[in-house]
Amino acid sequence: MNKNINIKSLLSYTILLLALPLIVVLSPMLSGKEHKAYNYKKNLNYFNYVTVALLKKDEVNEYYMPYCSGVWIAKRYFLTAYHCVEHAISEGKIDINYATALDAYSAGSLKIQFVNPKVAKVADIDINSDLALLEVQDNIPFHYNASLYNTSIRQGNKVHVIGHTSGLSYSYSHGFVAAIRTIRPFFSMRSIKLIQLDAKIYKGNSGGGVFDEYGNLLGISSFLVIESNTPFFVHRDEIMNFLKQTKFILY
């Protein structure tokens, strides 16, 4: 009797163990709450198409190359770092040349040289938070608008970065949030909120975005501590404060 009970118990336990993985997989579906994790490999074009390449002319070869980045936030507007447009403003200019991901794609690869750049104008700036808002003047090019949805930004979060590393257009990297800091950087007259990353960021990423796994914009690339190769991005809170000051409405 005891032997039969033990055999039945063992069989039941074995069946339960075999079925457990299937239960785990099916349970979200059965409850109607299937979790959909962001798959950047399938959506890498999204990161490209929310990103702008700011261009400078190579006077010798008569073409333009990326020197900074930007992020679309609306139909006619994109964000970048103030220091990316500072040279033009110091010369009394507000026109900035740029290209989109659509301009960069050619024969299945990404161009790094451009002949006919588009033009945007500097609409507003905040030197202290190293941010600038630019407005498209001509025909609106195809692009995606980055989401500024108020998700949590925490130490250890996985992040994705698109920029124009060393003048190479639309280069992807990834990493983690190393820390959230409120400090006064060398260019600012006040303390600002920054995101410190553990990711490979180089010259040319300035003004570009860092995104979470759901494609939300978390910050704008500002500066790099060269000695330790530590990148810092202007926190989304600073971006939202900047947009409020400009009375800009996302649409």
C-alpha cells in the first residue's frame, strides 16, 4: 500500500516538474498579461531614425561629415548639446547643417560623407544644462520622434546609445547606468542632474541620446571624462525643465 502511494506520488511529482516550464511560459498568456521586452536588435532602425547627424563642411574635399548628434522630439524640432552649436552662435549664426538616417543609408551601408545637407535653426539654448533646441526650416524629413515618457532611471539599468563616433555616422553602443549624479560640471554656473554611463562613448556622440530598453529618451550626451573614459548625459529631468522654460509643447 505504502509502495503504491509512493509510486503514485513520484509519478505526480515527475509530471509536475516536466510541466512546470510550460506553465511558466503559458501563464502570462493565460492571464492576458504577456510581457513584451524591448528587442533592440529588431528595432535598431528606431534608434537611427530618432537621431540626427550634425554636419561640418570639409573645405578641402567639398563634402560634409558628422561632428555631433541630435535627437528628434517633434515634427519640426530636435535636441542637441549646446556645445555642438556654440561655434555657430559665437559667429553670430543660427543655421546648423544636418542629415537624417534616411540620408545616411546608401546601398545597404551607412554613408559618412554628405553633399547636400539640410538646414535647421537654433531656436533656444541653455548653456548651464548644455542643451539646445533646433527647428527644421525646409521640408520635414522622415524620422521618428523620441519618447520622453517618465520611466524610472536607476543605477544598473541597461541602455542603448546612438551617435556619430569619431565622425562615423550612426554608430551603436550599449551599456548600463553607472550612477545618477547632481553636480556642477565645468561649463555650468549651477549644479545639474546627470546620468553617468558604463558604455563606449566618443567624440561625435555629443548631443545624441541614451535610451532605455523600451526606446524612451533618458538623456543627451554632454561630456566625457577622458582619463577614465566616463561619459555623462544630461538627465531627462533637465531636458523637461529646459523645454518648459522654452514653452515648447511636445506634439
